[in-house]
Amino acid sequence: MIDLDRVSRSFGTRDGTLAALRDIDLRIAENQFVAVIGRSGCGKSTLLRLMAGLLAPTGGTVTIDGTPVHEPRRDVVLMHQLPALLPWRTVLGNVMLPVEIRRLPRAEYRARAVELLDAVGLAGFHQRHPYELSGGMQQRVALCRALIQRPRVLLMDEPFSALDALTREELAAQLQEMHMSAPATTVFVTHSIPEAVLLADRVVVLSARPGRVRRVLDVGIPRPRSFGHNAHVADVAGCVAELHDLLLRD
Amino acid sequence: MRAVPPIAGAVGTVALWWAATVVFGIRPIFLPAPPDIVAAFRAQPGYLLRETGATLGETVAGFGVAVAAGLLVAVLLTAWRAVERAILPVLVALNSVPKVALAPLLVVWLGFGARPKIVLVVLICVFPIVVATMAGLTSTPAELGELSRSLSASGWQTYVKIRLPWALPQVFTGLKVAVSLAVIGAVVAEISNPSGGLGGVIVLSGMSLDTPLAFAAITLLAVLSTVLFYLVVALERLLVPWARAIAG
């Protein structure tokens, strides 16, 4: 579904060019959940922006469904580390923003927005404003806004990293549930190894700058996964340890 | 209970002033006590209110024109980068001219009556509106810009749905500065051309050494200015209730 063929990206800075990514080869199948981990500054966010069509590669090609990506696509959605909500709109109004901008039928999508908000536990908050919500709730609203247009590809840039540990686990569990009930091809950039193991079918480990694919690890643990109380605790721990090793040796 | 400290502060200040005139035996021609000012107002309330109305009319007319022109200029300047770069230096240079110094010239150019006064009000309060609006329109956070790009929003949609509302709190900062300047502009114009308004009252009472009357006019100006300021604040709370929440 998503194909990266020898993709490189460098940036011009005052001290010459800085290579952020070099020769990335990656094939992501339809409805697969891929986590990308690596150290700070290894080009993880750049990788997502290339797939989102917000940045053009300086080398190689990015294709989705066989079409090269030159601009943002309607079926691809990027979710940020910050919720990036509009403070003057209500929760429901924020979720409906993509519908308005893309001029989709409002009545139909309004029902979907309500459904999504209820599913993430924001049933009583449709008419509230973002500043009345906690950080975790704001990020849930951003997740609903990302899902409202039924994207086929969901790109997530450290979406939970600004949240406290407990909220983070809750949201990861919620995302896992949503992916199981309505899967979409997902690329999830994170710093957190346990988060990657909990969520992903495959974990891509990037090397330090310039980012290259160091290793792709298949996570074969059956879903639903969890950190504490299921039969596969040992498998999760083993996977986490392996990734730890890979990252620390870098 | 929240109203107690500001009321106590105001009453205390007036009481201190009154006490000073009594204790030091200051003559009303230098510093009138509060009762002298009240007496000056009650001697000719119709005249003073009529002149207040004249000043209010000039202030509101000039402020209204400045708001319309200021918003329009800021929107045009931020729409095209080249236009901004061409016109901004001219605006900065114009802004550094002390507009008050133009008051006598405006009389030469536009004659007596209300027109030169309204023009001075516009000149003095249009710049803060332009500068604040431009600052607001160019301060859209990067993540919101990326959001609208990733949704393939048109330039117009981005402007109307994101940039303009985001700029509103800063627009109001400019409006609050401008509304106080508008009253100052009207009074300066009236003082240089004392044919009417509270500025005219102050000039005429100075000639006849009627200090209590001048103070009555100044008090009315202060009331006028305060009321206009809080009207803008009320409008701000009505239109951008979220601004205080995200600023805090």
C-alpha cells in the first residue's frame, strides 16, 4: 500500500546540507500497523511528512497505492504531537472541521462525529471548548478529527508523548481497540518501546542521523495485547528487551 | 465582594485629594476640591453635556473609520508578502511622526468644524490597529498551518476558518489601545481649534481662569474614555470568550 523506494531527504541549513533520512526502503501492507522508533533527531517526523505529502523527498519516491505522493491526499491523515485544536470551536465543531473544509455531507458526518466522540469516552463533552478539557481529552478529540473522514492511512507523530503515563496507556489501549474494530494502515512514530510493542504488527528501528532502516522487527503477539495481565506478558517483555538492545547499541 | 477593592481605591483617592486641598489650604484656581467641580458641572450641565456629545461624536466617528481602514490595510498587507514589504516601512515611518503636530495643519487643509478633528482621531489610532492585526494574522501556530495544508484547505478557507479567528485576540489588544488614543486625538484637535467639544471648554476656561470648569471637563473626558474602553472590553468578551482562557 505504502512504498518507500530509496527515499532520502536533506535540509539546507546555514552550515551546509543536513541529511535527515538516507535510502529508506519500506513496504507497508494495507491495514498494517507499523511503529517507527529511533532516537531524537533521526528523521522520524520527516518520514511521516514525506508520506503525508507535506514534504517532497530529495531522493527516491514515495508511492501510495501505486501513485507517487506529491501533495496531501484525501485518504491520508496526519495526527500531531499537539492536539492542534481550534480554541474557538466546540469539541464537535473541531471534529467536523475536515468535513467542512472538504465539503462533505454534514448531516451524515455529524452522526459519525458523535459516534466517534462517544467511543473515546467524550459523550458528555460535545459542546465544550478545548480549554475546558484535559490534555488527554484534547488528544482524543484530535484522534476523532483524524478518523472522521475514514482515512485509509493514519500517520501519527508521537501522538501521546505530551501526556502523563497513565493517560498514555489508556489512549494506546483505546487506539488498539479502534484498530482492531476498524483497521486502517497506520504508521505510528514513538519514543516509547512498550507502546510500539503493544500496538504494532511491525516495528521499524531507525538509526541515528541520518536515519536509515536499521532493523524491521515483526511482532507476532496475538491481540488484544496488554502490559500487565495477559498470558503473553513474557512475549511482550522479550520483544521490549530486544528493541532496547537495538536502540542502546546505536 | 470582588467590587470592594476597586471602589475603596477610587473613593480613597478622591478623599485624599479633597483632604489635601483642605489641609494645605489650596485655592480652587490652582486645584479645585471635588465639591467645586460638582458645582461647576451643576452650574451649566446642558452646555457641558452638549460639548461631551460633540467630543464623543468625533471620537466614535474617527475610531470607526480607523477600525475599518486598519483592518482592511492589515488584511491586504498580510495577504501578499511583496505588498507587506513595500508598504510596511512607509507605515513605520508615518507612525513615527507625532500625529499631534499635524493638528494645526489639518485646520489649514480641512478648515474648521468636525472634519479635521475626525481625521486626527483616525491618524492617531489607525496604526495600533494595523500593527496588532498584522501581528495576529502572522502568528498562526505552525501546527494549525500544517493542519490546514494536510486537509488541502484553500487559501480562503485557511484565512476565514483559521488565521482570522486566531488573530482576533490580538486585534482586540490593538482596539483597546486605539480607543484610548482616539479620545486623546479628539481633545488635541479641539485644543488646537477650540470651536467646540470638551477640549474647547478646557481652552476657554483656562482663558477665564475658571479652573473648576476645566476640571469638570477633564472629569467628563475621563468618564468618556473609561466607558468607551470598557465597551470594547465587553465586545471582546462577547466575541472571543476563549481568548482569556487560552492566555491564562
